[in-house]
Amino acid sequence: MTSPSSSTIIPPDDEDSNNKPKPAVTNLPAKMDPLLRDDFQLYVRVGLLLSISIYTAVKVNTVVTDPYLDEVFHIPQAQKYCLMKFKEWDDKITTPPGLYLLSYVYVGFVQTVLPVYRFIVVNNPWATFAPSGWDTRPGSTSNFTHSSLIHCSTAPLRFLNVIGGSIFIPWLVYEICLYVHSPYHQVVPPAIPVVVVAGPGPGGSLADPKEVEKAKRKTELPPGIGPKESLPKIDVVEDRLDAEASAAQTAMNVALFPLLYFFNSLFYTDVWSTVFVLLAYRSYLLYSPWQSAGWSFLSLFFRQTNILWTIFLLMLSAIRILKRLHPPAPSTLLHHHTLSLSAILGRAGFGGLYDPSVVYSDVSDYLKSLLSIAISAYNNLSPVLISIEPYAYVIGAFGLFVWYNGSIALGDKTNHVSTFHPVQLFYFSIFTLLSTPFVFLTNPITLLVTTTKSLFGSPIKAATTVAAAVLIGGAVHQFTYTHPFMLADNRHYVFYLWRRTILAHPHAKYAGIPVYLLSSFLVYRQLGLKPPAIPESARSINPQSSAVVYTTHTITFLLSFLAGTAGTLVFAPLVEFRYFVVPWVMWRCHIGVGGGKDERRDGWWRRNRVGGVDLRVWGETAVFLVVHAVTIRIFLEREFKWEGTEGVMRFMW
């Protein structure tokens, strides 16, 4: 009898020698590695995005041949860089020169490596050969007729954002979603750089070498794993493919986010600013702190406010090293067994963090978590400093720039003075809730009950809710600003929205207080929703899935996210939707869909997936496509004029 080949699957016997039934064994298809990534789902969606983006770019460049709005400043400045006039600067530009430097590299690549590009440009009527719209501005010179600008004119420069928004952003979001949500795509952490000293104090870790070695292997359980949670048996290959399909569709949705996708067709800084922030975050997830800091430093060349996302990464790095040194108790265990303040502080004295789930926490848990972070960081100062060192250099360099420049803004500083504007956080919450309603969909009764319990389920929760409403009311009363620029420019949607809401009545702004409270609760609570429990079969195939250090449903992540979001928004006097882009993208990469763990794996939403993707995510895709089509059509077809001004005006974000 010949022996079976290695690719043959041998079914198990129904009974063993003792006539006892053997447990069922899940056999994997031959030649199918459950850990092997299959990025085909991503490639298909990137192809669709590129098709839509190129079609939109052709339409925009056919109708809007001249630079429009902020492009009037950006495109001439990029053309100066194309001619290597790096010392010439338009003082009306307040952002750093990252986009123009990238344009210089991009145009040089096109001219040197892609000669076929010239043929395509010459044979397409939508291309703009000579720079137009800039030459009537003060300070322009005839040097811009240089032949090298054939690839540095309006249409080719706009295409740079097509590349960033349709290729780089979906790829980066796809990677981030896999690392954050999928148990099959976890990153193996490197060895912990620990300085061990005798006794407590800021000199180093309290752990002895044996404890440190144990901490390298032991970390917090992944989202969804905890006491009294069932671990269903599933087809791990199918589940992995579903995870990749879901990540790919989420990546497509983030790229299609109307506020971001609209600027794929124009020469603005938003797209590439987001790309570099995501590059920094991806490197952080891959345990490459110096590479992450490098991308963070480059992101500052596109938007100064990206320094807040460097601080976000610094905070996450410090928290991650503390968790790896002294693994905290699973957040689900903390839900079942509440720890006293003295127990938390005692554990923090030995390095342990108190980090419960956002969903099961009240205001006292946030205070306890902050105290445990401070005490644990003090007692493990050396490893914490080592972990944050790369980001500290970036923050220090940015501080030197602000000191030397006298302001965070370049160019015209008088119209860009920082103003304390905390109501921006509430605008962001309600904008996020309205822009992605599908991800909040779940059983309405369950949603109503859980929301009511979370806000009024106990005396301390009810008191916290009332106090939050009072604080929001005070912020609305004291810090609701109407920036003169917003009312002077009727080309933006916020102009009409503001007039019909905040300015509709002297007391109209107070009507938003309950809406701000509820939207803030739902938006930030969504970060705390965990996916369904990871099946035992998945963890047996991928042991790393049972050693997930990185969790995003806990208090420490929410505090870090709030620090980055608040720092980005609360000092901006002007209400402009584009400021919401990076916070929204980071939020969308980490949230659970619907009710998270409360939704059964065999529930209606799970059983009615299409292509392995939740119907709510498909609904989000459809809404984004419709909004994009409508806004682009309005931009191209609804023209109007200002008295005493040449050219036509268009509506945009």
C-alpha cells in the first residue's frame, strides 16, 4: 500500500480504540496557509478608486482649467519649486512647503522616468500646458514660461493627489485595520528594551530579569477574550478572508470619505498630509519607532497641526511599553471585578496600569487610569523614555521652529492667531455621527437601552451626564465664535449651514447642547466597542493572536485619541470641515461596527454579509459615492459670480 501524499487530507476515525467518539477536527484546504495574506480584495478596490478618481479628474480639469481658490497660491508656489526657486515664498501661504517639495520630486520623476506621460498629456484636451490663473498676480515673472513646467501645470499637479488619495490612503488604512482588528494579522513584538535597577524609582523598571522575560511572552488578552465568553468554532480560512475583505472595504470607504475624496481632484495639502500621518501610525504598529518618528517629522512639512498626532504616537508608545512590562488585567475581568482605588494605586506602584474598557467605565475610571499611568511611568521611567525618544526629538525640533518663527503659522500670521475654541470638539462629534450613520446601526431597542444605562444607569453616571451637559452649555455660551472669514466667503457649505443653524436665532446655539452631548457619547463610545470573541481555532493556528498588546477599546487609547483630536481642533478659530479629516480617519480605522461584541456571530447582520463585508459598511460606501457625485456635480455646474471680481465661483467643502 502506498503512503498518502503530503497534500492529501486524511479524515479522522469516528471512534478511537476505546470506542469513544473523537472530537471533530477542522481540516484546512490543501495548500492553503491560514496566515498567508491575500490582498486581492484590496487590489480590486484600489482599481475601482483609481477609475473613479481619474474620471473625476478628467471632468474637473475639463471644466476648471485654471487654479481655483487656494490653488491660486499653491500651484504658483509649486511651479517656483519646479524651477528650483526654493527661496521665493508667497507670504499668503501659511502651511509648510511639503506639498511643493513633493511636487518637485514627482515632476522630476515624471520627466525623467515616464516619457510616455508627455504623449498622454499632449493628446488629451483636458490637460493645461501653460500655467494659467497665476500670471496676473503681483510678483509674477516671465520665467514661468520655462518648458519644464509642461509637467508642473495645473492638471499634472492635481493628479498627484489622485495618486495619494486612491493608492496610498486605501493601502495604509487596509494595513492599519488588519493590524488593529484581525487576529490573523498581528505583529510579533520585538524584545523589550528594559533598564533594570534595584528598587523602585525613576531609574528604571522594578522588574527583575525573570519578570521581564515573562512579560515579553505575556500581554493583555485581545479584544473580545475574557471570562465567561464563548469561543465559537469557525472556518478560520473563511474568517481570515472575511477579515481581509472587511478591512479592504473599510479602506475604500475611508478613501471615499467625501470631505477627503473631493480634494483628490484639486491641488490641496489635505490628501498628502493624511498620507504621512497614516505612514507614521503604520510604522508605530509595526514596532518601528524611529521610522514612525521620521514619517511624523515629514508630516509636519504638510500641516503644522500634525505635531498633535506625533504626541498621540508618543502617548501610545509610553502606554504600550508599560503594558508589555506589566500586563494589566483583561478589561472584561475589570468589568466583573471592580478594583478599589487603593488596589489600583498599589498595582501602579509596581508598574501595572488600570485600563478598563471604555464601554464599562465611568468618570472615576478615567481618573484612576490617569493616576495609574503617572505612577507606573514614574516607576518605569527608563524604558518609557527609551520608547518615546524618537518622538521627543520630533517634538523638540518643532518647538525650536515655533520659537524661531515666532508662531506656528508661516507667512501671514495676523489672520491665523490661535484661539481657544473647545466647541470645535462638539462640531466634530456631530459631523462624525451624521457623516457615518450606518456604522452606528444596531437593534434600536438595544441601542436605546444601552445608551440610557450608560448615561443614567447609576447615580454617578447620571451626575456625570448632568455635569457634562452643564460644561457643554458653558462652552457653547462662552466660546461659540463666528469667524469673519466664514461669513465673508459663500463658496463653502459651512457658510450656509452656519447661517441656518447658529445664526438663525440669538439663542439657537443652545439648542445644540443635547445633540452635542449625545453625539459625543456615541462617537467616542464606538471606539470602545469590541469585535465578537476570537474563536479558539483561530488562536490555535495563530498563537500571536492570543498575545495582542495593542488594544483600542480601552481608556488609555481614548485619552490618547482625545489628546490628538482636541489639540488639532480646539485652537482653530475658523470652523472648517477640512480640519476634521485626520481625526475622522483615525477614528474610522478603530471603531467597531454596530453593537460590537453584543452582536452574535450568528445574528442577522453576520448571516447577511455580502462578500464577507457587513451590510452597514456597504451602506456607508453607497452614501459616500452619492455624496461625492452630488458635490462634484455642484462644484462643476453651479457657477456664480462675485460683483467686481473676474472669473466664476463654485461651491465646495
